[in-house]
Amino acid sequence: MGSKPDVSPERRPDRSGVPVSRAEDPALPHSPIVQRIREDCAEPFVAFEQCLKENQESVLKCSEHVNAFLRCAERVKLPA
């Protein structure tokens, strides 16, 4: 519990604090589909984040919240 997270240049935290490898595509968060998911699915994502904050000791309680977000994200389409 007392150890610090690895935040070396190779594993910096993203916006949520989760370490992300530099090998990941930095353009992905700005891709059109990701932007559209952020817009269209903001409500279920915020509910999921809130559930995680309230249930840090038992994140399994948030499975329905994450499933709602994933269902939303799967329905997102970019305009043709």
C-alpha cells in the first residue's frame, strides 16, 4: 500500500491516473470515434466513475455501470 505507482517516462498516468505505455497511440484520445463516445456516453461514464469512487474496496459492484457504458459505446457511429 505504501509503494508509489510507476510514473517513469515509459509508464505515465493518463487522465484517470492509470499508467499508460508510451507505445500506445497518443492520437487515439483525439480520434473522431473516441470524441463521439465521450460526447454520446458521458452520462454512463460519469456514473461508472462515481460508482468506482464510492466502491473502491469492491469495484465489482460497478459491473452494471461499466456494462451500461460499454453498451453505449458499442452503439456509437460516426456520420457517413
